[in-house]
Amino acid sequence: MSTTLLRNQRVEADDYTPLADDAALPASGKVIVSYGRWQAEREALLASSLAIGVKLPNTVDVAGVLPEIADRPLIALDFPAFPDGRAYSQARLLAERFAYKGELRATGKAVVRDQIGFMVRCGFTSFELREGQDPAACIQAIHEFSVPYQQAADHARPVFLRRRA
Amino acid sequence: MYQYDQYDQKLVDERVAQFRDQTRRYLAGELPDDEYRMLRLRNGLYVQRFAPMLRVAIPYGLLSSKQVRMLGHIARTYDKGYGHLTTRQNIQFNWPTLESVPDILADLASVQMHAIQTSGNCIRNFTSDHLAGVAADELVDPRPYCEIARQWATLHPEFNWLPRKFKIAISSSTTDRAATRVHDIGVHIVRNEHGELGYTMYVGGGLGRTPIIGVKIRDFLPEADLLSYCEAVLRVYNRLGRRDNIYKARIKILVKETGAAKFAELVEAEWAQIKDSYLKLTQADLDRVKQHFSQPGYDAAAANDTTYTAQIAANPAFAAWTRRNLKAHRVPGYSAVFASLKAKGVAPGDIDAAQLDAVADLAERYSFGEVRVTHTQNLVFADVQRKDLYPLWQALAGLGLATPNIGLLTDVICCPGLDFCSLSNASSIAVAEEIFERFENLDDQHDIGEMKLNMSGCMNGCGHHSVGHIGILGVDKKGEEWYQITLGGSSSNDASLGDRTGPSVSRADIADAVQNLIETYLAERHSEDESFLACYRRVGMSPFKTRLYAAVEAKA
């Protein structure tokens, strides 16, 4: 199954491959491993020549695991169900408080046009669209609201700052 | 009152466009049912027993005449000619078609109104004191703080998909008229010993299936830090609130399971990280919003009126109304006037299009073009001068809005119940009507005195039964409507949850049961000055229970 990846507000080829916990390491390339595998096999993974992203469960306290993942080129956060918004808080902490500069990827059942605007605001930079989503409509949805009330991770200039000017 | 600027207006307009597209996609089969359900709820749209129901936000209860007229227009054009005021300062329309809702929202947006976040698992409408700005016991006007917080909460990117709904109430007076202790966050605006403004913060209150009184987690939070502190509470909740069981997903359960002290520690730790961020309010931010709530041009000569006392002497019905339906105003010669939506033969909180139009006119004529809705499902004209009380009373009487029963037994708080709501187990409106008829005689009601009778059709508790002096909860027993009674609840400063009397009583017995409770109170009270609540707290459950069940058994 191939998913559509949005990055930089366009459809891009996904250069990362998800790697199952029991799959052998490929010789080269970019992979995404589970947080469990990252914890268990960190030394071996770092010794490979792979670029390694880590996918966190949405129950993990980002502040607690930060030292283990801060240098990863990609962190994937999960939305295991459409209404489960825990990864929004994880994303804001990574992007705003901890100034994570790698690729912050949204995965799972909420990655649809009706939530992608909030995801961008919380600091996600790439999106594995759920199956059946129209990428053009998703890109358009990012711009559904032109002025936010809140400052957040996307650095859009919020209403209260515009009013202070 | 607050006026939208270009940004507020644009956001509301864009939300209408977004919702119109979501509805179009749903009707075209492009959006799954369960996802459209969650999206429409975030814009106040339920699908009820007979038809959709649209819940429109009335932020902190304040409406202009222009907005009231628009509500009348919506009732007339898209509904069956009326609306229903809720217990959280919203108005609901029970009969619109799904297809018409985007047009209703566009009409609302044209008068600076919306239905954003009036339902769904997100931050709901902010509620406050219906006497804000005029009450004599008020520290400062809470409405600017409500408006600032409303903007912060609106389409908050992080908190739109919470474990469960989240309700915040702000109060700034000695007497809590906003039921803050039964909210997810209750904010009391206070002054500390140095004379600085700030807030006492409560969390984890709520009604519903597991009613809990909120606990204090901070004595004094500086004025500038309201948003950062709320954001810290919400972030802890979004991360740790339970999502495995809808009945355990409110923050009250998290606070209870974590322990209030530990929960407060988590909040404080998070808050320490963000309190000096952009969320800190500046004096300019506060002043900008505060200027929208400046005092209207009161007439300094208002107190000189002499006609009022003459009319009271001449007209006993007018006099009775002034005793019950007026509240003291901080400006001499002015009163806050309650229009009662609890009349015979009308569901509590219902108001029709003609009444809405007339209320808009009366507000313009007598109260600076503004009206408030209360969580007790009535209306308030907040700034009426003495000479206008008589003509206003006459006009309200002609509209059926002058029942002199504010705070009395027939001023029932009541959810729509089985007549409309698909969650409900039992009728509430019909029971309210039966109680109204039984206690209609005002002399009896005045003798009974201050009384909150709150009724919900199911344990979700929209009728706030848990905090009624007498609470009535509809339950389903093998397909029949039964009623569980509680005594001694309060949502004011002395907030408490009612105690169950015992087994539920049948539909046929419920009005008798209320009468028996009232008669027990009349027999037990020290004097007329001892309210039902005070009497119950003194004598306890025993005499009430004995009389109630003796009567039920005698009938059986």
C-alpha cells in the first residue's frame, strides 16, 4: 500500500520506508522504526548507514524521551483514531518548546483535510495522508483560515499581535 | 458590548465556508458518517430524535437587539417559530433541516454570531454572570476576560480534539451566579492582599453521570496569566485524560484519579514552562477589550423618579413582580429586570419569534439595546431606569414574560427531555408543567421562598439536577419513566451535590412527591427566613424521606 505524502505543501515521493519491528535492516536508505525498536536496538541502528526516523506512540511523554530522539532526522507522531488529538500536544512541544528542526510527520486516521490545518499549526511538516484523501483538497484546507487567534508552531502572525501593531 | 473587528469577522465567515463544504461533502457521500458527526458537533449541530438541533453560542450570555432579531428571524425562517435557551447561555433551534444549517450560520455571522464549539470534545462556550457589569457585589466586570478567553479557545489548534467536552465559567462577584464550581475550569476573579487583580482557579467540577464539585488548585493567579494557566491545564488534560471510556473521559475523573494535589503539581510544572510566553496578557490587550464594555450613559437623575412608588402602591401585580423579578443595580435609580421564560403551558426556556422581536424592541427602548440570557433559562434587561419599570412590566406581561417567579419553585431549570433529546430517558417538560400548575398560586410560592428545582431527563444532567435544592432525574425502568430525587444541591458559593432520597418515584407520583417535600420543609423550618436549602442542611434527610416514601407506599 502506498500512501500519499504531503511535504512542503506539495505531493512528494516518500524517501522513508517504514520498517517492521522484525524486518531485517536494509543496506542503505531511510527508514522509520517504532519507538520500541529504537529503544531496543539503538546501538545497532546507529551503527548502520541508514537514516533513521522514529515513530512515537501518542501516549509517550515527549519531554521524557527527548534526549533519545532529538537528533533524529524524522519523528513521526500518530493519530490512531480520528478523534484522538494527543499528538497535537506532542507536536507543539517538539516544535515549539524543544525547537525540533527535523521532519515532523503526521500519520494515522486523522490525517485528512478536515484536520490538516490544525496539524500545520501545531508544527507538523509532513503528512502521510489517509487513504482516499484528495491531496489538492488537503493543501487547500491548510489555508482555510487566514488569521489565527493563537500563536502556535507555524509562526502565522496571530490576531492579537496584528492588533498590537 | 464586544464588537467584531475585521479579524473576528473573517474567522467566523471562513468557518461558515468550511462547514458549508463539510456538509456538501457529507451529503455527496464523500465524508464518512461518523466523521461528519464529529465535525458538525464542533459547530453545534446534533441530529436529534425528530430533526437536527442547532446550538448557537451566546458568549457569556450577552446579546444586542440586532442579534435577538436575527434569532427571531432564524426561528421563523428555518425552525417552527421558536428557540430554546439552555443552561449554558446558548440558544437551541430544534427543527432546522440539515441542508439549511450553512445558511443559518451565514445569517448568524452577519450579526457577529456563530455556533463554533457549542458541542463536541473541545472547549465550549464561556459562561459568566448574567449580572456582569451591573451587580453591586462585583469586583470587576468579568466579560472582558471571557472575551479574551473566548478568542484564545476559538479553533485552538491543539485543543480541538480533547478526550471530552470542556466547559469554563468565569465569575467576579461575591455571590457565584455562574455555577463555576461545576465547570471543568472555574475562574473566580479576585484581588490579593496587595490589591492586585488575579484569579482563584478551580478544576474538575462537572455534572452529568458522575457529578463532582471542582477543587481549588491555585489561590491566586496573576491577571496576566489567565491564558497560560488554562493552556497548561488543557495540555495536561489532553495528554493524560482517559480516552478508553467516554464516561471517565472528563477532566474531573483525571483530577480524581490523579489526586488534586498531584494534578495541581502537573499543571504548575507545565505552566512554569509557558507563563512567560506570548500567552501573557499585556495591559494594552486587556484595555483594548475592556473598552468594549464601558458603562452606558446612565441618567444621573434616574433615582429622582417618583412615579414608580405610586405605581407599586396602586398595582399589586406590578408590586409582586418588582419584588421577585428585579435585582439591585450598582447605579442608583436603575434595576436589572428579569423576564421569566417559565410561564404556564410553555416549556422552560422556550421563546418564540414574536417574543424575540419584542424583546429586541424593549431592550432598545429601555436597556441600551442589550439583553442577557441566564443559565437559569431566563432573560435579563440589565440597565432599566426606575421610571421605565412600569411600562416594561406592562409590555412583558403582554408577551407572557412577566411571571413573577424568579428564584421561586416554578422557575424550574429543565432540559428538553424526552420530547426532543435522543439521549433522554424521561419527560422533563411535562413534569415541569405539572409542577407549574400545582404551585402556580404565587402566595404559596412566596411562602416557600428561594427554591431551585432542577430537572434533567437523563444523567447527562443538562438540567443541572445534581445542584438543585430539589433535583429530579429521569430514569428508565423497563421502558417506563421514573424519577430519582435528590435534595440539598447548590451551584452557588456553598456548592454541593444533592443527596438521593432513595428509590425513584413513578411519573404518576412525581408531582405529589415534590409537594410532600415542600410540605415537609414548611413544617420543619424554623421560620420564614430559613430557606429550603438551609432547612435541609440543618434537619437532614430523615423527615423528608419519611414523608416522601410513606406517601408513595400509601398510594401503592
